[in-house]
Amino acid sequence: MATPFTMEWRLITNGEEKRVQEDDDIFEITFEGYKLFPVDETVNVMRKPGSNQQGAAKVLKLVFENRQTICRYQLLSLHSVN
């Protein structure tokens, strides 16, 4: 049986991101299922689906395991702190 995946062009965090490196604004988030993001490209960061853009990030690394995607990204800009 094939495992489905989706191609994403924005990071929707739902507030579940974790900071892993403070100096360089590196964050990590785990998604259920397999999601493919453009690596080394700028993507929009949103808190919830349909919300306004919260900032911009560059995807640094993707790990696919146990039907989950672990995405590490660098926050490049932030439009609001809320």
C-alpha cells in the first residue's frame, strides 16, 4: 500500500513549533503524515490555516519516519509577535 504525501508551500504551525537553536532562530515542528516542502527556499509561516502570514522561513531539513514529517526551519522574518 502506498503512503500518501502532500506538497506544501507554507508552514502552518498551530503553535506547535519548538525552538532548537536560539542564536539562529532555528525551529522544529512535527507533522502527521508525509509533507514535502521546498528545501532552502523561503516559505510563508502561518499560525493556523486561513490566517494571515506570520512570517517567512527557510526549510533546512526534512526527516520522514513513522508516518510523520519532522521539519527544521530557520525563521527569517516575523510580522507580529502575537
